Amino acid sequence: MAHRASSPPSVASAVVTISDTRTVDTDTSGNAICDLLTAAGHRIVARRLVRDEPGEVRSALESLLSDLAIEAVITTGGTGVSSRDSTYEAIAGMLDKQLPGFGELFRMLSFQEIGAAAMLSRATAGVARGKVVVVLPGSEAAVRLAVTRLLVPELAHLVHEVSR
């Protein structure tokens, strides 16, 4: 409880949608992340839409990690197992520390909603260059689940711990 009490009241976040098909107008998952985090008192300081190409994903993340104003980067999309899903591979290698519990909890919560198909998600989280990085599926329902049940309750605490 002491750690939570000293956590920042608001986290400066970047949201990255990784998709070959979504546009700014059809990005319901990215919009949901922004809406839910803003409603919880956090700030969206950057927003990107990137094709599901490993080089483009890494480049976007590298740019955001270099921005001193950003404390957390949340991505949506490209976490499945299809041949075009490469977000996990692009980002996992950039993490200095992995938070396996995030993916485990997300899949557990997903299982309660969608059953065994939850195992197809490679959602993950970690720390890169002193910032929290969260990798979410592209499904709006999955994003809403992760943000409301995992990120809103713990994002400020995560940022506090990473900054120590």
C-alpha cells in the first residue's frame, strides 16, 4: 500500500496501434485504450498507427522510448499466431525486463470470457529503457479487459517501481 501511495497520480502514455488494416477512423482498440486511460486520470501524450512490419514496429517503439515525456507505451495488435502477427517478436527482444505475470493474468482473465482460445494471445509486458511497455491484442474486447482489469489498477504503481 505504501508503494501505491507514492505512485504518480497520472502516467504519461503513448498508444501504438499495430495493424495492416486499421485506420485512424477504424481504430476502435486504440481509441478504447485512450478513453479508458484518460477516464482513469492518465494522459495520452503520443499516438501512432504502424503497419505490422517488425522494422516499423521497432522503429516506432525506439522513437517513443527516446521521448523523455513518455512513461509507458501501450501497443495493440499483432499478438496472435498468424503469419502477419509479428509484434511479439519485434518488441520482446527490446525489453530489458519481462513481466510474465501480465501475460499470464491476461490469459487467465481472457479464458474466463472466451475459453481456450485465450491461449492464442501472446500479450506481454515489460520494461525497456526505464519505461513500461505493454503489448495487447488487437481485439477491442481484449483491450478493454486488459486496461480495466490490469492496467488501470496497476499502471501508476508499475511506473513508480520502474523509476526507482
